[in-house]
Amino acid sequence: MRGGLVASARLLPRPLVRWFLQRRAQLDINENMLGGKKVKIIFVLGGPGSGKGTQCSNIVEHFGFIHLSAGELLRAEINSGSENGTMIDTIIKEGKIVPSEITIKLLQEAIIKGGNDKYIIDGFPRNEENRAVFESVQLQTLVTYFQLLQINISPEFVLFFDCSEEEMERRLLGRNQGRSDDNIETIRKRFKVFVESSLPVIEYYESKGMVKKIDATKPAPEVFEDDGKRMKFTNGIT
Ligand SMILES: Nc1ncnc2c1ncn2[C@@H]1O[C@H](COP(=O)(O)OP(=O)(O)OP(=O)(O)O)[C@@H](O)[C@H]1O
Ligand SMILES: Nc1ccn([C@H]2C[C@H](O)[C@@H](COP(=O)(O)O)O2)c(=O)n1
Ligand SMILES: [Mg+2]
């Protein structure tokens, strides 16, 4: 692969090759670069119904992030009639977690398509596999010859919406958005999966000092005040 690229580089005009090598060197030095811009990623985690989607809408409005919800991307994939749709639908109804390669591919595509340098990703990583695979894969940017421009993506920090199960259950049963997983049977399964698979991911980031915990049991406007303070305390994130 590398030999082939070196050989084909000889056929290209020298200034173009020089430019390409400079760009690649820049991208190698700076992590999380997308098309030359430093990409900032924040993960938003919390139990089902803790208010992740609600607060992300506020954050988009006030802090100029693009919001990507892993769950929304998966639901769009079901509705698009894709070949994985039926499988994803079954997993979601069971309250389980979709294989990482499917979710990460959807996130990668959305990040590249978004063309922004600030993303807030909600509901991801949902388990240790999600986290490890996402942090190990690389985003390929640009096209054809420039596929060498690859970027590792890691989050700046993690917002954790901490909410009691009793409150989350009450909210989910009242959400009324026609979601196939907002029924008491699936909700209980999702709580179990959250405790068993998602909390360890939050603990992992906590051990790295990357978690900003938010009391999400409060009314939505108060939670957002807290989000705002947390975001502003972070150097250069807003
Ligand atoms: N702080 C709050 N107090 C009361 N209700 C809230 C609060 N935040 C959100 N809600 C309501 O609770 C429901 C769930 O909120 P939301 O969809 O934002 O949660 P979520 O964490 O994204 O859930 P999921 O993981 O299932 O997608 C919605 O009906 C929303 O309007
Ligand atoms: N990383 C993810 C995110 C979501 N899912 C599936 C399983 C969830 O129960 C469902 C809904 O997600 P939500 O909208 O509640 O964030 O989507 C997943 O498998 N992997
Ligand atoms: Mg949501």
C-alpha cells in the first residue's frame, strides 16, 4: 500500500506532493484534526430518560455544537430501510446494545458530513466495546489520494447526567414520542444494561478525571444552568 502510494506520488506535481506531506505532518502532530480543524468532541452519558437529548438541544443553541445522538442515528437507520434495520430494531426493543461497528460507522459518517469542529455526542459510548473501538478507529478525511489523512478521535470530557431510576422511569413513561422502547418492560431492561455496561464506561472516564457530573434530577432549566457552568469552566471549549 505504502510502496504503491510512494510510486504514484512520483507522478504528481512536486508542489502538490510537498503540500500533501506538510498537511500530513500537521495532522500527525495534532490529534482530532478533521480537514485541518481541531475537532472537539464531548460525550453526554446518563441513564435512559436522564435528559441527555433535552439538554443537548440547549447546548447546541447556546454553544454552537452539532448534536449527534447515537440512538437517533440508529433509529434513522431503521427507518431508512437499510439491510441492518431489522436487526437494529430488534436489539433496541430488547433494550440491548447494537454492535459497535454499526453505531461507529454512523457516527463517523455524521461527523465527516457535519463539517463542524464541535460535536456533542449523546448516548455514546454505551459500553466498553463502544468506547475502545471508537477511540481506536480513525476517521478518514478527504478523498482518494488523501485517504492517508487519518485522525484519531477522543473526547475532551464527558458530561454525566446523574438521575434516579424512579425519576427516569416517570419521564420515559410520560415521553410520548412513539418510541418502541418506551414501555415498562424495555425500560427495566435498559436500566439493567445501563448499570451493567454503561456505568463502567463512566467510571473509566472518571478515573481519568474527565467526567463532569450533573445533577439531572432537577427541573430542566436548572440542569441547563449547571451544564452551562460546566462547559464554561473548560478551557476554550465554548
Ligand atoms: N430535567 C427534567 N425534568 C423533567 N422532565 C425532563 C427533564 N429533562 C427531560 N425531561 C423529559 O423527560 C423525557 C426524557 O428526556 P430525554 O429524551 O431528553 O432523555 P434522554 O436521556 O435523551 O433519554 P433516552 O436515553 O431514552 O434517549 C422527555 O419527555 C423530556 O421532556
Ligand atoms: N451507543 C448506542 C446508543 C444507543 N443504542 C441503542 C440502544 C438504546 O437503548 C437505543 C436508544 O438510544 P437512546 O436514544 O436512548 O440514546 O439505541 C446502542 O445500541 N448503542
Ligand atoms: Mg435521547
